[in-house]
Amino acid sequence: MLIRVQTNIGQWRIGNITPDSTGQDVLNEISKTRPHVSYINPLSLDRVYQTPLNVNQPLSQQSIIHGTMLYCRVDESTAVSTSTAAANDPNAISEIGQGGVAGGGNPKHLKRVIGADGSIQLVHDPSAATSSGGDKSFRKGMLPLRDMKMSWTLKEFVAMDEQFNFKIQRQTERWVGEGGVSLDQESANSFQSYLRTFSFQRQRFGFLYGKFINEEEKDEDKYPQRETLFGTELPGTEIKRHRKNTKVVVEAIYEPPQDSDPDSPEGFIVLDDPMEETVDNLANMLGLQKVGWIFGHPPREKGFQMSAAEIIMAAELQLESAGGLEPTPFVTVKVTVGDDGNVSFEAFQVSKQCMEMVAEEALTIGENPGFCYVKDTFTAIQEGKGSKTVENNFFLTVVPIVQHSSETFVSQFPKANRDHDSRHQTHDEMKNQLSKSGTAGWKFEDLLADFNLLIYLCKFLDVQTDVAKICQSIVNGVPLEEGYKLIIASMAGLDNAY
């Protein structure tokens, strides 16, 4: 199987491992091409390095499957790729030969560089790999077969070739039940109102936080089902059934730091978010999790749902949510305005095949945003013929979408990371919101149950103690301790009038 490692200097693809391999085996595979690598943050299952990879435990016991993404930070000066080990193994498949899979190399496609410690190291020279291969290359950007291994059987060749072929099929089944996705009305209205400020000419995105509501287990699901032949069950043919989520309930939207950029494929540039870990921890304390993402875009021609950049981003987020190439109820919601001035929300998921192609880095962005372009190393087969593009709609499944008014949360506080907005996150805005306590049926705890207000409070209060107590009060529907009320009221300048 293959797993991916996202580092601060790029993404690595690690092959030559199985579900029974351990975390140490992964490190060993990395060390074959990067023997001097020094880890600033060790391999982890999450992007904030809170769940380190267990080096002694099998990958299968750590929920690591084909396509799973791991994370680490490394010292860039120690991460130079060398191929000394591969030079001693004429049958090793090179890193270039597998499109970036950690493995060996070939002296014909190496160059010498001086490492940080003054040693001379061999590193891959992609220009040499492509030029020397010429027409003899197995596939464009890859080595000739003889440079990978001296002898091949037909079976080996076919198996090798099949790794780079994708027979494009439309996925008719979505991974969310009939309930679809339900957006909190206040949160959705705030997002679209901000986009309307710019006449929907600026693209923007946010993360959806809420809950996956699982469908109830049926009696027939409690017993293993098997395939049958002439009415007789066949042993060892248990059918694995994935329970759908009847509904994805969205309670809040968080808009991370971003710059509007009409020249970028997505229409925006994602910036580093110092609050990322805090937001996820806050959501967890509120019983919420990241359930999807939302983006807004200018009006488009009829039938043009999502651009190639948006398709690829949706697939990456689904892979992250699923922890690999598995079904996931994670949703994509898009919002735009029609010719009549009415705003519309639509929800989608990308297919498992799309997730697989993105995991293999087979898709890229081209001239026509309505199509995903297939990299030269790979082949997409449509109607029995090879194709270098795939229409985006082939990858999409439609998810029903409705709105609701949250029974627990409000969305009145100014949203984070917005420029050119009439309101900003300040203590005065906090005072305006909390001063409603005792009027029109509002309680202090009701007004605190605002995801973006709580994010703002995380900048001033201890998240693990103070904010945790506030979240506990909100989730359990019990009054907040007077001491915490006093602290928050003092911050807001309420003079104890709460």
C-alpha cells in the first residue's frame, strides 16, 4: 500500500509497506532516500502533531490505510534525498520511477551536491531522468523499464502499467443519507452576506463544524451477511456494509486566514493559521467536529458546478477527514448568486475514484477550469479510449441540503479574519452581545454559545481550564459559575450587569 507524508518542504509518498508494517518500517523507508533527515516534529496522525505515530505498533492498528496522510516537520538541510542504497540494488525501482514513492535510484539520473555537513551526496536530477529516458521511458517523466529492473515478466509489466490507469466511472451513491446536510441559518446567512458585500466577485472559503448523525442500526446489520449461490451462503464471503450518516448537521462556520487572489486557481490563497489547533480543540470541547467546507464564487454558466481546483481541494479534505481512501460523510457546500439576485446553496461530495486519483497525484489544473487534467504519467480511460481530461461533473455526487435554526448555538459575533467588514472582533462587540443578557429571554450562557465569540475568548482565557468550563456549561445546558461570569463581564466592561 502507499501512504503520504506532508512535510514543511513538500509531500513524500511512501511505498513498500503493508498493513502489518510498523511505524518503524515507515521511518526505515524514508531513511532509504533521506538517511540524514532530522525531525523537528515526529511523524504524526494529525497536522498539529498531537498524535505521534507509534513506531512499534502495526499500521492497521493505528487506522492507517492506503492513501492515509501523515504529518511531520523536518530540518530542511538534512532532508536531501540520496540514492546510495539504490545504487547497490540494480532491481530497485527508483523514486522517480514511482512518481515520488520512496525507494532507490539509478546512477544515470543523479547529480552530486554538497550536504549541510559537508559530505558529498547523490540526489535525483529530474531533468536528466526525463531527457535520458526519451522515447524509451516507461511513461513520461519515468525511467525506462531496464533502468528500473533488468528483466520483466508479462504479468509484472501489466501489473506495473495498471497502477497508472484509471477507468473513469461516475459514482451514483453518496455517503450521506436522505437527510443530507443541514446548515445553521444564521451562520449561512452571515457567510453569504459577506460575499454579497463584494457582489460575489471575491471567492472565499470556510470550514463547517457540526455533527455526523449516524443512521440507526437495523436488525439485519447485527448479523454477518454472506454472498449466496443458488440460495446457499458461501463461507468466507462476508459483505461489509458501510452505515451511512442520515444527516450532516452544521452548527458553525469558521473562516481561516486567507487572501483573495483572482489570479489563483481557487480564487484565494490559504494562509498559515495560528488558531488552527485552538479551533479544533474548542470544537471538540463543544461536541463538534469538522464536517465539511464551504466556498463562495461568482456566477457561472449553467452546468458548471465546481472548478478543477475546487474538485482537487474537496478530494484532499475528504481524504484528510477519512484518514485515507475510505467513504466519508464530509461534504462540500458552495454558495453563489443567480442572475435574478437570489443566493443559492448546493452540496456535493467527490467520488472515491476522484479521491484515489488525487491521492496518487494524477490530477492537475489546466486551461479549462471545467475539466481536471490528467498528468502525463497516468491515463484516464473513458468509453474505452484514453483521455487527458475528465469533466469535473463526473466526479461529483449531489447531496440534499436544508437549513435549520440551531437549538444550542448563536452566530451573532463578528467573524474572524474578515477584511473590509463593517464589524470586527473586539471587546466592544463582546459587550454589545453579552449586554443582551436578561432581555428578550436571553441568558448569559445563551449569548456565550457563539462559536466565533468563543474563538475570540480563547485569545485571552486559558483554553484547557477556563474555556473548557464555559464549553461544559453550554453543552450541558447548566449555569456558568459566577466567577467565570465575573471575569468575562469584566473583560467586556459590563460592570457586573449580567
